[in-house]
Amino acid sequence: MTLEEKIIGMLKDNDISYDVITHEPVYTNPVMAEVLGVTEGETVKSLVLTTREKEMIVLVLPGDKRVNWKQAAAGAGTKKVSFAKPEAVAGAVGCEVGCVPPFGHLTVLPVYMDGDLIKKDLVYFNPGVHDKSLKIKAWDLKKLCRPTMI
């Protein structure tokens, strides 16, 4: 089963309404927003970070926001976080950097979500592939991620 199939299965199992949008491959949130015809803030940025203690976490935020490193570290209960190495991301999540989904990872990773994301009605994210996006309600995303809010 692919990561995309796993994610769609999770949506179905939880009776969450979604749309699959097929498009040209996208590698950044600004390009994703342009291709989908939405604002960058409606796209989801899912970043795999490593804590000072070498634990991997996922930070989920609106596509138009930059990482607040101090806030991310404090939210995760550590002093420092940094980007995880691409090969570590692939092993833990099941896809390459640039299309990391906010949930459904191969390894159970703690998820931390920026509160601004759930102020949106609908959000868009890649399901582990660059050429598709899923559209779901922001509250449904929160329900599936079961995040710690920061």
C-alpha cells in the first residue's frame, strides 16, 4: 500500500469528505497555491524536524508561514529543533521532502500544529506525492493529526 492509499484509507475510515486534485508536480507551497488557484495560506506545510534529543517530530503550519524555531522547540518541550535529514524523512514518513503529508506516516511521529491553520475552512496538502493534492476541512485535518497545538 502506498502512502497516498494509506492516507485516503484513513479519510474513508473516519468518514471525512475529501477531494483528490491531480496536477503537475509541485515542490513548494507558493507553486502549489498557484496551481490550485488558492491562497498560499490554505496550503499545508508539513515539516519533519529533529529535536535536540534526536527525536523526529512533524510541524504542520499554513503554507504562507515561516517556522518560528523558538515556538516550535518550546511546543515540543525541547530547547532546539532543526530540519531532519532528507534520508531520515524518507525512512520515517515514506516519501521525500516536499510532499510530506501531515498524517499517515510510516512511523508514528508526534505532530505539532500551528493554531492559524485551523482558522481556515478548507486546506490542501500533498498525500506523499508531488502531483496530487487532497482538499479537506481544516477541522478534519486536526481530527486526523491529533496534534499538540502551538
